[in-house]
Amino acid sequence: MDDWAQIRILRNEGMSIRKIASTVGCAKKTVERALASNTPPSYKQRAPQKTAFDEFELDVRALLDDVPDLPATVLAQRVGWSGSMSWFRENVRRIRPEYMPKDPVDVLDHKPGQQIQCDLMFPEDGITNDQGVPAKFPVLVMVSSYSRFMAACVLPTKTTGDLVSGMWMLLHDRFQVVPQQLLWDHESGIGQKRLVDQVVGFSGTLGLKVRQAPPRDPETKGIVERHNEYLETSFFPGRRFNDHIDAQAQLDSWIDGIANKRIHATLKQRPVDRWKADKEAMSVLPPYAPQTGLRRQVRLPRNYYVSVDSNRYSVSPAAIGKIVTIFVELHRVLVTDSAGVIVADHRRVWGKNITVTDPDHQHLAKQMRQSLAAPKPQACDIAVEAADLSIYDKIAGWEQSA
């Protein structure tokens, strides 16, 4: 196409055919054909060559017409394919879209202050736990739909208490405002058929709506899912973390310095710049914090330990036999008695089957055991004066009658 146009331009400038052929780098006959044609050259597609898949294609299409999402391995078995599976899959991928249900997608228009999308992602190589072993800690990712302003935090588990704690921490520390809506998928810690009670209480305290995306509708929360991919490809590869605290510090630094300051491919603006209008349209934080974490009541057993996840934490043995309340936050485990007195305060460990003992609790338990084992003092012998019973005989006059 380019040569054809150049040949005609050079000829129009008065250049000879020989000179044109030398300049363009082609044969004289090519120049003559280009000058004789008033339309640019077109290249016809070659007729497709027959392949081994052709004789199976009609049978595959018949199966796809009945079950459009039938796996390629099952299709191969049904039609009797014995060739290369990769070649079979490639051909199935080519024709399957013709039989899939039509699912049109509308372009979503997100308003400032309207929505923050939430999701969990799990780093492929894990994050080092308190035992020095890589663990699949979930990372809570939250992205404002309008500005694409992003925040994320590492969580010890994906239980309801930790999810609510993570959402509150990011809203309070990173976003510092409350949107109209938080969008989740059907994460078990948020709710399946209905929101769990703690999430309902969280939304009521903050005055926002927690909405769950419809099943099999990935586009609804596609913004946060694309940010998950962004983390998987641009942040986590090649990084090493000493522990979850180090991972969080590196994550915050990268989000502040790179993710929120890059030119967004779709918006053609920086998220941090769009965040200004987005933030102004959101509500202020409530004057008091919502209930976060886990709260549970148990009767303290004789071994004076309580269990959180798979780990055990010591409690003052003075509370043995009493009902105690366990408060579990992201980084602390607190235990109080019925009067609200703190009987245990530990840093929460991120690991499995770890026993955490306060030396003061251990020392008090030893003192209590020694006190119970000590022999009880015996009663002293005291001389008691015996009563003179003959006085009763005198009173009755028995001595005189005798």
C-alpha cells in the first residue's frame, strides 16, 4: 500500500520508471503495474486449509448448541478426539462464543462520593507470619469507583470481625470519609443470602449501605478486581516481607507514591487529583467508632487460657471459673471480667498453634497452687474445765434423803 502511493507520487513529480524502481527498491514491472492501477492493491485471504478438527466440528457445534459451557475435555471425549488437546481447545475457544448467551454490559457511570468497592486478594507467594513461614493472609482492597483512589490492608483472617475491622481502619485512616455505599461480592464474612448482623450494625453506625454484587456479574465490581490484578502484577512480584507489619508499610508506601499518583489508563487523570472532588461529596466520619473485631464470652477454665483462631492466650488465674469477655482486634487480644476489669492484654499473634503466656499470670498461678498445696494448720489442744455434776444432786435434796 505504501509503495503503491509512493510510486504514483514520484511518477507525478516526473521521475522515470527506472529511477522510481531504484528509489522504492522494487522491480520495474512492479512500478508499471502500480501506475496502471487506479486503486491500491488488495490482498485476498487465502482459502483456509483443512485440519484434523474439521471432521469433528459439526459434532462439537451440536454439543455446544445444547450445553454452551461444556468443558473442552468433555467435548473431546464425546466426539472421540484423539489428537492434540491444545489444538482442540484452541478451536473450541474460537467457536464457543457463537453459542454463549448474549450478556450485554452497560457502561457504569459513577458519581463522586457514591461508592467504594471492596474485595479480598491473596498474594501468590504469601506473607511471612510470626513463625517465619509464608502464609496466605488476605489483603482487603478498597477502591473509590469515581476517582479510583485506592487503599489496602493485610488481615489475619477473612472472618467477619477482621473484615469489619479492616474496613473501619481504611475508612478512618486512609479515606477519612464515609461513602454512600460499600460494594462487596458474596464473601462469607459479609453475608451470603443476607448480611451478617455485625455488618448490618457497622453500616447503621456509619450511615452507609453495604451492597452485594449480583452473582455471576463480574463487571459490577470490576474496578476493584482490576486493582487486584494491578497489585498482583506491579506490587507483590519480587518483594520480600519480614512480617505483616513490614508488608503493610511497603503496601502503604507503594499506594501513596505510585498507585494513587499514576495517570490512570481509562480516566487519563491521577486518582489523587480526582479524589478531591470525590472526598468532598462523601460524609464525615461518625463521632464514635462502630463495633469491630470479635467479642465472645466464655467461662475461664482451670488452665486459665482462652483460644483465638488456633492460638492460646493466658488470662489472670484469679478469674478462673468466672465469665470473661474476649475482645479480638487486628493487633490485640483483650480479656475482661464481668466487672470490666482487664485480666489479659496481649499482642495478637499472626500464626497457627501459638501459645502466648504473660509471666505475671504464670507467677500468680504458681502462687495459687502453692497456697492450695500447703498443709492446713491443725486445731490446738485447749484444757476445758469439767463440770461438777454433784451440784444437781444437792439441789434435788438427794444427799439428805440418803
